[in-house]
Amino acid sequence: MSEKLTQWLTPLLGREPRDPARFERALTHGSHGADNYERLEFLGDRVLGLTLADWLYERFPAEPEGKLSRRFNSLVTGVVCAEVAREIGVPAHLRLGKQARDDGAASSDNVLGDVMEALIGALYLDAGFDVARDWVRSLWAGRIDEQGSAPKHPKSALQEWAAANNRRPPDYELVDRSGPGHAPRFKVRAVIGKLAEAEGEGSSKQEAETAAAEALLAKVSGK
């Protein structure tokens, strides 16, 4: 592992990695080589999920499953993982092939979100669950504190608005898909009958639908 990577990781993790190669792998995109982050991402996703589920269960003892699920789902999205990755400086340490770098993979929510999960997986293997859990808690703490009441997903909120106002349920239509395979962009249109429509974009169809629902809800709520 390069000295630059060691100098970044050691204070970030609060310890020097036992097996530096794991963390290099966590930062390696498939365009750079076959020994990449995908398996570590699979593992880290589960460590992140268990950590946040356990934390929310402990933190909000009076909340029912539905509210805990809404909190959980808002905290484990690829967008949030990518935001955390940017906050800790991941883009500067990504190992990308030339084409992927030229295509903007270093700023892709998909790539950064996956790498963030891979780093969690690497730390879990390197130091065990307790250390990985504490690291996740330190990185996600501000987001838990900012939530206040359990957030409602924009698509659910739009569906409820339509029902409460005797409107037909919203429809979602894929308008466009662009970008390379590792950094796709989706555009979706949300429509409520002939009343109103709005578009949203995201790095996945689900994210684009969420953005479109949020935009349409803002539009119809003001009518």
C-alpha cells in the first residue's frame, strides 16, 4: 500500500490496517483490475445494514417497525453512502482505469457508494465487527441526529396526497437513460392524471423516481 494511502487511512480508521491489501482492493474499480471492490462491497453492505438497524432499534425504543424502516431506508441509500465517501476523501484514492476516470467514475454516486460499503467490509475483516460498527456510527452520527421524526419517502407521501385529494395514484415513466455503465443517469417523469407532472434524475431508476415524486409533491402541494 502506498505511503499516501497509509497516511490517509490510519487517522481515518483510528488504527493502522493489519492487511493493507484489503483496503487497496476496496478502492479498486473493476476497470482497474479483476481484484476489485465488488466482494467487499457485498460484505460491507450487510455490516452497514446490521449496524444501522441495531442502532435505530436502540436509539428509538418507542417507534414501531414502519417508522424504523423509514429511518433505515433513508440512511443506507447509495446517495448517502456516496456523500459519506466524499466527506472522508475517497475520490482522491480511487483506483480507476483510464476510461472510467475519463467518464467521471470518481464523482459517480454509484461508484462512491459501492466503495464506501467496500471500505466498511474491509475494516470488518481487518478488525472485527465492533470496530467496523463504531466506525460506521462515527460517520453516520450526524445523519441520525438530523432526522428528527421518521422521514416519509417522497413516493409514499405523494401516494398519500393523491388518495387524500381524490386523485388517481401517480404514474412513473422512464424518460431517458444515459451515461456509461458504471455511472448511468436516469430521468423519470411522475404524473398524476391530467393534474400535474414533474421530472427527476438520479443514478438509478429508483433514485430518479424518488426525485420526480419529490418535485411533483412540491408542485401539487402548492396548488
